[in-house]
Amino acid sequence: MKDPLAGREPGRALPRDARVFVAGSSGLVGSAVVRHLRGAGFTDVVGVRSA
């Protein structure tokens, strides 16, 4: 898999197709972060749900 951040300069925005991992995505704050990222146009937001 190609690293979408390879060669990225510090201070530049993440591309909207970059994979973003949100720890605690099922909690109060994590779910709000996921909603915000998806609303901002990020298409590959990843989180882990506990069993």
C-alpha cells in the first residue's frame, strides 16, 4: 500500500483521501471527531470498536 503522507511537508493539510485512525471512535469525544472529519470531507476514517 502506498503511503499517502510520503514526501509531505510539515504544516501542509492532510489530503482528504488519507487514512485517519481515531482511537476511541465509539466514545463521546471520538465519535464527535469522526463526525467532524467525515463532515470535512475525509473519506477513509478508521476506528476500532471493542467487543
